[in-house]
Amino acid sequence: MKKLFILLCLNLLATYTYASCCSFELAYIPEVLNVPSEETLSACLKVNDCDSLFLFTGRMIRAHERRNLTALSNNFEHILSIIKKKDKSDTNSLKIVYLYATFLERAGESTVSSAYFEYIEKNSTKGSVLNILAKIGVVGIKKSVLDLEQVKALVIEKIDQNSFTTDEILSILIRISSYLSVTGGYSFSQNSSILPLHLLDDLNPELYYIYLNKVVLFLAHEEEDKRFNRFFSKAVAVYETLPKEKYYKYHLRLKSSVSTANGQYNDALKESEELVKLSLETSESLEHVLEAPPRYSPSKYQNIRAYATANLYQTRVKPGLDPVKKAFDLYEMVYKRKLENSLKSVNGLIADRLFHVQSYEINLLIVGCYLYQKTNDVSYLSRAISVLDGNIGAGNYYWANARSFARSNDSFLEDLLVQRVANNSLSLINSKTLLSSIFSQQETLKNQQEKILANYPGFSSNLSQNGSINLNEVSEWCARDSSAILAFYMADGAQYRLLVTPDTIDIVDLDAVRSKALSLTDQLQTISNPKAERGANADASRELYRLLFSGIDFLLPPNVHIIATGKLESVPFPALRREAEGEPARYLGTEVAISRQMSINSMRVLRDQEMAPRYKYPLGLAPTFANESLQAAELRQAGFILPPLFYNTKEVKRLEERGPGTFFYGEEATLSNYLDNVADHSIIHLATHAISSQVDGLRSRIYLAGGKEKPGELFTSDIGDQTLNADLVVLSACETGSGGRHATEGRISLTKAYLAAGARSVVSSNWAVDDFATAVLMETFYEHIQNGKPPHQALQLSRKAYLERYPNAAPYKWAAFEAYGGMKPVVWDRSRSVWPAVRYGSLALISLGLGAAYFRRRRKALLRA
């Protein structure tokens, strides 16, 4: 009996061992997960009562380590079948979904991972660590500047309140650090770096080490802040307690950064070179890296970027240009490959921001500018601008090419729309959304991406081959229409101004005036307020013009195409004043024809694309409103009211008087009529209301009539459901050029949506516009458009005419509208088309024929009676 009892106990012990063989503690940071080996997981398959949820989770994690995206998703599909039986708020299930979303993000599937993060945020306990981590994921991927600042404040507040355990706080800090720029990360570290000074009993050393890495890397970028050495000493002490094979690469990267910060440049080069070799699994010389770049991987290319930086610092050891040239080539390869990878997976209005190298592409411009100034070889500057231009305008460049390709290929258009539908569904997650639905749309999106890349190689190759910019050729473009490209590139602690004219290629560093320019830009946001102090705005406007245009005022030709990044995107350029204090006002927007551009290449593609509108005349809509109250809570504008518009009907009537077109007024200006006609016209004019979301630009919207129901809403995210053939779209409404600011792609607005939908040019407003002033401006604007002026020139002349008529008018009335896109004269056939007559004549003949047939049948019936 005793022997039987012992055997039974051994059997139970064996069963327990196997049952728990695939169990492990779920962590929020993948690096600290301690997952059973592949062999152990495989053995678990033979045990009936093994926890299958952890089994497939373990296999999913191992698939991520092997960079096997197919196996990753296959295992998650098994997990879905298990957790669908559990409550949606089950913490373990949500943790596993969170891990899967993190893996997808690191693999470059940002759109899909964002949907899973939103699912977790909607179904987890508000304020819990999982809820905050998911919120960070959503905000970080969308890179909404406003929300990112708010999440940072929330995190600091939670730390101060001691709401979480130390490990949970570390997990949150590590997560949010992944989305911060160097400057933002340094500032954030100053707020949160007190934590590592207190080693607590429950501190996970692996989490602590990863967090110390983040702090040291941020602090090491500030040459005057020597605290990084203190934190590095702590990191070394913790590293000694960890498994070396797991964290050796981490430590090499950290050592290289610290060596650089301490001026030990040879050590930094050796350490970064060893790190790259380990990443690429090679012992050969790294010269072949440039000759045969490895397949894109964020972690690998992050290490190559660190190697480029180490080469750059070699100039402090052995002066000369060779290390700088090598660093430039490496930087170019890193950011070019990143761009190529991004362009393959653009699904929405903007390019997805992948979990990429934690550095801006402006590094390449800094080095390229230096080499250009030292060698006078403009190719360095051209190559740097090519990559930088591609990244800041990737979304619109992709869609401008896609729409052009779609106009001549119906099957491509169908595939593109299927992809858009799947993508849009992933951006609309709510508390009722099922995980299985997200996974289904994920698979649809993946299949469509692969189909487009495989079936339309011409489109894919066109994206990469036409992305290069030759500044000498750009100068030749400018000579054709007496124009200039004026670009303000701004990123972490750097600001450059590029000017290209028919006879000038000039680039200067504006970092010395950066802080003052940003302050004045913030101040000038009050220019949209009718009650703002005009004198103060006038002084700020003159000062900002002086700072931004110093040394080039006399070089500006009649037409200037402006690219502005970062906060400078919000500068009201038409309202900037050129006169000296005490002189009569002279405005940039009345003396120069300004257009605004997303990038040089997107402007080129939009300018050169072939349009084929069915009707070469306007589509105009002017709905009426009667103080409709809207519940736009997601815009943080609950209770917003659409007041009556008194001049929009007159505005469109004046357009109708200029020639044939399709026009809808009042209750007929519906969303349905818009959708039925918008793809067919060369000019689209919407005189209506709009709301701009500063939270999520994809939720900005235009309002049209809704019949007996509430007003019809046209969202930014829905505008691209049709490919337009319009030379010109005029959004005569409030804030149509404004929107939530994406950290790298700039403002996500209705303007950008219409350009992505295929419009060549868009005229939109930067603030809430005056109804009467807008009607006056538009009448003059269309007069110049019909006389063959491109949109930016027509706007300049209409501003000038308005000020001549109302010389004391404040800029908020006449400076809100700007022109975006390809600036060419608009196709507008003002002759009376025969087709409406034929159409209505045919209908009349058919009616007459039916009437005659009816009366013949009636006559015969009477005779028979």
C-alpha cells in the first residue's frame, strides 16, 4: 500500500511537472520573459492537461525571437480560439494580446498593432497598468504630439501617486521611452530618473537594467550633463548579475554610447563595430555592409546607425573627411532602407511609424550639409534631402503615385480599395469589437499588401526609383516658372533652411534662432482670433519673418513653394510682414504667390500626374444649417453647434454664374449627392462647415446636408474611398487645413486627405474663417482661376484685392486660406456642354414616347369598349 502511494505521488508529481512545463510569468516587456525552451514546449504537446493557452503563447514568443511573422500569427490564431471563451476583460488574455501587438509593432505592422492596443485600452480597467501601456502604444504609433504630451503627464502623475509596483512603473517608463525623441527623452528622464536611485526589494533586475539603458542613452546625448556616468555604473553593477548571453548586445551598445560621451572615440568605434558584427552574425570586415545591405530589421539598423555615429566622431581623433564620408554613407543606407520598408506598408493616409531607429533622419542632413560646405559637391546635399524629403512626405508621396497608377488600371484600384476598407476597419475599434474581427481584417490587409507588391511590380519599383532628388534639376524646375523651393527642416535640437531658386542652392543652420522662432510661432496662433491685439501680432509677425527669411528676402522670386516641418508648419506665412517697424504694412502673402507642400517629391508627382475628369467644370455644394447641436465628444468638442451660414449659397451661386457645372444647394447639398459626383469633376467647391480634430486628424470632418436626419459627415479617413480627377478642391470652411499633428508626418488634415485621394491641388483654411470675407475672397479667386492662374497665384491676387477694398482688414479675415499640391492652371471648360442637353433631351423624348404609347393603348381600350 505504501509503495502504491509513493508511485501515485510520483505520477502526480510528473503530471504536475508536465502540466506546468509551459507555464511562465507574463511580463509587459518581451525581453524579460522567461519562456520554456522549444524542446520543452514541444514535449508539452504530449501532455493532455498542459495549459494550451501558455503553450501557444510560448511558441508565439519563440516565433518572434526567430523573426518568423507567419508562425507568430499562426500561434496567435490558436490563442484566439482559446480566449474567445473567456471574458473580454480577462487580464491574462489581454496581457497575451498586448504581447502580440508589441511583436507586430516591432515587425513593422503598426496599423494592426495599434488596433490591438486600442482593443486592450477599451476592455481593460481604466487606470490599470495594462490600460496605460495600451494607451501609450496607441498614442506612440499614431504619434499624436498632443496626446503624447498628455500621456507623459499621466505617467509622471501615476509615479508620484505610487499607484503601481516598481516593476510596473519600470515597464511603463521603458514603453513610453521608445516613442520619445532624444530631447523629449532627456526631459522625461529628468522627471523620472529618481526611481533608479532607490533599489527596492521587489525590483526585477532585468527590467531595472533595461530602464537604466534608456536613461543612460538619453543623458549621454547631453554633453554637459555628466549624470550618465553615475547611472552607467549602476547599469554595470546590475549587468554583472544577469545572464551575459542575453544582455551582451545591450551592454555593448550602452558602452559605445558612454565611450562617445566621455570622448573615448576609438573605444566607441570598436564597441559599435563588434555590435554590428554580432547583429549580422559575421566576423568579416564591415565594408561589405554598404555593398550588400542586410534585410531591413529595426534592431540591426539601429546598431548600424550607432556604428555610423562612432565613425563620425573619429574626426575628433584624426581630422579629415574620410570618417565623415563613411558615416554619411552608413546613415544614408539606414534611413533609405527604413524609407523603402515604410513605403511597402503604407496603408492609411499617412505612413505607419514603425518601431524604428531612435534617431531622426536629420542626422543625415547635418552630415550632408557639412560635406556640401566642405567639398562644394551638391550631390551630398541632394542625397540627404532625398531621404529626408521621402520620410516627411511618405504618405502623400505613396498615395499620389497610387492614384496616378489607379487611373489607368482598374484592377489595381479594386485591390487598393479592398486594402483601404480593411485598413479603415482597423482604425475604428470600440468596446464591441471582437478580437476575431481584428484578426480577420489583419489577414485581409496582409493578403492585399502582398497581392499589390506581387501583381503590380511597376508601382512598387516606381515608388523607390523616383524618390531621388537632384537639387540641380530642382533648380531647373524653378527656372520654368520663376519659383523657389523654401524648406524648413526641424527636428531634435536642429533646424535647417534650404532655398533652391533658378540660380541658388543655399542651406543654412537656423539653430541659433530656433527657440525664438518657435516662441513667436506659438504667439502668432492668436492671429486667428478677431479680438487679438493687432499691434502685438504685427510685431511678432515682423520678427518671425526676419528670423526665418534673414539673408534671402531679396532672393525670393514671384512664386515660393514652402515646406515646413515641426511646429513651423503652423506659421501663418501669408500674414508674415516684410516691412520695417514704422513703415506701411507689406505682407508676404500679397507680394509673393505662396504654395504649401508636404515634400518636394509629392509636389512633383502631383504636378505631373495626368487627370481625366468626366466633366471639366465645377461641382459645388452649399448646404444650409439651423444651429444643429453635435455630440463630437471624441474631438473633445461635445455640444459643438453648426450655426447658419449666410453667404455660402451666394458664394456658390457666383461660381455657377461663371459657366456650366453641377451645383447643389440647401437640403440638396447632401453627402449622397457629393459621393455620386465628386470623382467626375475637375473642380470641387465645398462651402460649408468643418471640424478639425487636434486629437486625431483622421477624425476631422466636413458637414453636408443630411436630409431629414442629422447633418452628413465626411471624415478625413473616408475621403480616399474614391479616386478623384480634380485639378482643384476648394474647402471653403473652417480649419480645413488644420488637424492633429503627427510627430513625423506633420498635420493630418482634410487637405492631406484630398491630396491623397488624387486631387492635384487643394485650397484650405488654417483657422475659423469669416463667412462674408470668404465669399468675397472666393469670388476674386475664381476670376483669376478662370483667367488661367494656378491656385497659389489666384490666392495671392485675391488677398491683394481684398486688402485694396478693405485696407484695414485684419489678417484673420483674408490670410487663412493657402494652396497645397501641384500648382498648375486648372482645367475648366466654361462653354455650355451639349451633354446635359442631350441627357435631358433624351429623357424628354423617352417620356414623350411613353406618353404616346399610353394614349394609344387607352384609345384602343375605349374603342373595344
